[in-house]
Amino acid sequence: MANLNEAVAGAREYYPLNEPKIGVALPKTQFQQNSQLPLLFQPFKSRDVEFKNRIFVAPMALYSADDGHATDWHLVHYGGLATRGVGAICIEATAVLPEGRVSPEDVGLWSDSHIEPLKRIVDFAHAHETAIGVQLQHSGRKGSTYAPWVYANAARSYKAGKWMAEVDEGGWPGDIWAPSAIKSSDDYPQPKEMDEQRMKDVEEAFIAAVKRCGEVGFDFIELHGAHGYLLHNFCSPLSNIREDIYGGSLENRLRYPLRITERCREAWPSSKPLFYRLSATDWAEGPERDNNGKWMQWGIEQSVQFSGELKKRGVDLIHVSSGGLWSKQKIPVAPGYQVHFAEAIKSAHPDTLVGAVGLIDTPQYAEQILQSNQADVIFIGRPFLRNPHWAIQAAEDLGVAVKPANQYERGWTTMLTPKTSSG
């Protein structure tokens, strides 16, 4: 008798094949509740990569790497999400240089030795037909800091509130670089101003990391240009006071981030998407520019212009976040507090994919954002830390029947009961 428990073809070990794919809506001929699919569970394509739904796991640092190498913690975490119905996973901020990490425990791609641990995760995700990408970054002036739980518990007691990891703690406080020698805050290390050679070295490190991404097998790359890290440092007049061709005017401040983006696009296969995450505003007090037209902080007007320039350079999706650069930021945190920024960019550039993120905790709200054309995909972060099954639960809450992993089907019998027009 033939083995009915068919294996995934080409996988490095035995995994049961899921047909259809995990997270895909089941046939409406059998499940009448799927006759009108919510946008959240409608597939789409960017370049040659197919995404089975519009629920993307946002990049969230786990602070669990071993000298930049992903570990079994990452395999279990990301592998678990890959088996739970998400449309895509974006692996956490991954440094292109050792000094480009935020903390000593960040993931990196500055060495060929980092490829295989990440490839193991990607191969597992692909065996379960889940798209997976990575966020590449350089921390800029926010490097050499503690993992959050270290700062909150141990460091605060003996460092008097300092975020900085010293050399004997695995840090590099003397090797922090930024467009200008301005601290992120008093608790952060003092950065050095980058000269042209340092900028070229970082640029080449991005390109080398992109090429390693190809060897890993990632489906997409996201460049991290948000949250007060290096590329955002160049954009904002609060962190960039240079007087050369990289500072002053908006054109000058965007020059380096756009150069990195253009070169990464050239180094990345044309068949695969390139994303860019930006902070739409610094949330500093006062206007984005004064009455004389001088830019005072980074804001949505510049973000809209920047998004257009990113699109010209081959960026396929703008992931819209905010903040992280100004230590005195005042953020009106509430459900969907950043969505209007995504909407502004989507309205200005309707042919560009836009991702919304930030306190989008319920599937009903996520669907509302998509239906209102405020964004094309929804990035979900902390809800997945609380409930790795968020995507399947979202389907059930919206009255949709989707395919859970074979091994989890017994937990979703109510959702998997076909509905008819009579009940």
C-alpha cells in the first residue's frame, strides 16, 4: 500500500506535505464560508515571489545570536511561525558588520560562517512553503547597547541607567559611527563622524551581505532605514548636521541611503523583491519645517518624497514605522497610531506596495486597513510573541477556513467544519 503521509520533496529530513499550503484558504466549493475571502487572506505576488496571504511577521530582535550566528532558538522561533499560516516572515535586524549590531547578541551576515545557520531556518520555512526574508541593517549611533532584559534587570543597578555595553561585556563603545558626532542620548555611546572611506566600507558590507542572502536563499530583503539606526541617521536633520554633500538639503541627506539602496537592488536578483523600512516621523516637538521652509526634523512630507525616490531605485515595498531617533520623542501610542503614515505614502504612490505596522492587534482592524486601501500588507509583531497561531486564529475570527499544519489540525476542528448556505 502506498504511503499516504507524503513527504515534502527535497527537504533535508522528513516533513509531512501540506496540501494546500499552510495558511491558504480551503476550496470554496467545500467551504462556503470562503466564498468571499477577506483581503487579509488573499494571495499576491511581488516580482516572482508569491505570498499566500497578507499577514507578515515583522522583524523583531531576539538578542540570542552567538557572535552573529543564528542558533536553535532562532530555528525554533521562526520555524514555529513558518508552520502557523503566515504569509511571510522577516527575520530580525541582521548586522552587515560587527559594529553594526545593536547589541552583542544580534544576528549578523558579515561572515560566510553566518550563512549555514540562517540557511537551515530558510530551508525549513521553504519546506512548509512560507516566504521568508531578512532585514539588513547597521545600527549607526545606537550600537553597543544591552539586550532589553539585561538593561532592565541587571545593568540598571550597576550602570546607573546607562544602556552602553562595555568591551568586557562584548560591546564596542569606541567603534560607533554616524553621519555626525551626535549622541542618540546621554545614555548611549559617543559616535564618530563617518568619513568617505568609512561610508564606502559600510556600503560594501551591505553589498557583501546581500550576496550572502542569495546563498542563504532568502525570498526578499528589507533594508532597515528606521528607528534611529544608520540610514535613518542620515535622513534626519536632527542627527545629520554635515556640511558636505551628505548633509543639509533633503537631496543631500538622502544621498547615502539611496546609494546603498540602489547598489543593493543591483546586487539582489531582479526576480526577488526589495523592501525598505522607514520611520515616517521623528515625533520631535514642533513642525517638520519652519516658516522659512527649513527642515527641522524628519517627517511624513520628506518620507513621501523619499518613498518616491526609493521606488525609482527598485524598492518594491515600503514598510512604514516611526520614531526611534529622538530621545525626547512623544508618541501618541494607540491602536494603529502609524497607519495614517502608511496611508499617506500609499496615496502618493499607489503603484508601490505599502506595509502598515504598529498595534494592529486584531484581524478585524487589519482587514479594515486593507479594505480602506491604507496599506497592502499588515506587519504583525508582538501579537505573534503572545500567540504564534495568530494567523490561523485570525482566519477563524473572520469566519474563514484556512489550512493549518497537518500536525495542528486537531486543534482547529471548529474552523475546519464546512459551512453551507443553510448553516
